[in-house]
Amino acid sequence: MESSPMRYVAACALGIVWLTTAGAAEIYCNAQGRDCRDRPSGSATIARTVTAAQAAAIISGNDTAAPSSAGADPVATQRQQNAARDEAQAAVQKDLADKRSEQCKKAQENYQRAIAASTLSTIDKAGGQHVMTDAEANQYRLNARLAIEQSCKSGT
């Protein structure tokens, strides 16, 4: 019995597909990338596709090789990048809040000194002291009060 060339090609194609899928396995891990298994369980998702030998090593806990950057899990990489960005944004917000608090405190101290003083003076360019008139002192106190409102307002 003679086989047709079409059957031979189909058999070869089927063999190639079988060989390529037999060497690959999917690993399912929880969201933290731990508790890896060969079958999904609970909220586990596919962490990466590896060879059957690598899958066996990961599941048995004997996977000592660090994953290469080429085979790194893009979801885990994105999570790490998002976490780093979120942490940096939180640090910036904390630094801004600390700076605003410091500026607010200085503005309040300046205003308290201005209203407690009976006379106010400045130093001119030549290094001499200039005593402010009542109108100048009142304007200085008003500016100090406005500085508090500007420095101590929340949310900006």
C-alpha cells in the first residue's frame, strides 16, 4: 500500500507540532509570584511558559537560576515598575507636604513677630537701619498675613 505525499506532509506537520508542544509547559503562580504549580489554582495566573524540565524544577522548588531579562515575566516587570513609580510619587508628595509645612511655620513665626513688635525696621543697601512708618509696618504685617494664607493652604 502506497501512502500519498499529502499524508506524509500531514504526518510530519503533526509530529513537529507534537514535539514543540511536548517541550513547553505553563507555570501558574499566585500574584506575588510564589506558590508555583503546573495547574491553575485559586487566583493563580500564568507566570511564564518554560520547558518541561524548567517547569519541573520550578514546581519542585529547585529552580536556582534567576530568570533572564529576555524571559522575564512582563506582568511582574510592569508590577515592579508601577510599584517603584507609586513609591516615588508618594515620596514626592511627602517631601512637598513637609516643605509646605516648613514654609507655613516660618510664615506664621514671621507674622507673629511682626504683630508683636511695636516698631519694624529693615536694613537698607548701605547697611543702615530704616525704621518703618506706621503705613509701611501695616503693609508689612498684611503681607506677612497673606504669606500665611498662601503657604498654609492645603492641597496645592
